[in-house]
Amino acid sequence: MEKKIQAPFKKEELVSLKAGDYVYITGTIYSARDAAHKRMYESMLKGEKIPLELKDNVIYYLGPTPAKEGQVIGSAGPTTSSRMDKYTPLLLEHGLNGMIGKGKRSREVIDSIVKNKAVYFAAVGGAGALLSKCIRKSEVIAYEDLGTEAVRRMEVENFPVIVVIDSEGNNLYETAVEEFKNSQK
């Protein structure tokens, strides 16, 4: 099913999303990768403030290439999500509603997605140049010293993603494999 959603989004909106849904996100999302996640995680463990409000927000696992002249951002393809798995449950507990990346997630992350009624979206790897065209504005808001891994606030319009793990724990990576196997019988 195809849906459009405004970010940031509320839990009530997320529970209607199901694994396999095609979603177009418009609004504000944030980018952060491994090094930024590590800093946020360590700050949170110390009770310190982090550079973005997690409640209802979405983090895109992204380290864009530098923007060419006239571009808002360079190529903006997703990073492998499992690299953030160590940090994700704590972020979800503090209100993060969604993550965008690519690849499988650990059992601990899946359990935390269900517990916190969040959603894991996949963006198409290898389509970074096309995805960057959906980013209308991008600004570094924290950890500038990390270069491409700095935290960015981005305004997106009709940013295409697929629900991989929904708030009930349905996992497209698992169901798609089963459907394929069944179709081969």
C-alpha cells in the first residue's frame, strides 16, 4: 500500500503503517551515523542533553557526499543500519519514532521497535543521487567535526521509503523470503 506521511509523526500514525507499505515522507527528518550515535548515546547515559529532540522524530542513517555547486546536498544514500543497533534501543526509549537505513536489524532493536511502537524504514541503497533530489534543505546542527557524519536537520518532500519493520514487529525481510519460497513450490 502507498501512503504519504508528514514528519515528525505521532505514534498513532505509525501504528497504521505495515511492513511492505510504500511511504513518502514530507517534513523534517535528521541524519546521523555511527560516530554521532555514539556521542548521543554517551551523552544520554550521562544525563546530558543531546542536539535534537528525539520525540516523534526520524533519523536517517546517512553520511552524504559533499554537495556540488547548486545542490542542497550530495548523494544521500542510506548507511547499513546494523552499525547503529547498539545505540538504537536507548534512542527509541527516549521517543524516537522512526529510522531510515538499509539492511537487517538485531533482535534487540526489533523488540525495542515493538515496545516503543516505532517503525524502521528502508531507503533504496545505490539510489543516493535520486534520493538527494527529495531533500529540499540541509543544515548541520551538531558535531560538525564529524564531517559527513555530523547531525543534520533536513527538510524532505516525498522522500520514498518502504516500511521494513512495523510497530507490531512484522519484518519485510523475513516475510518476503517466505513469500518467495512459497511461490517456488
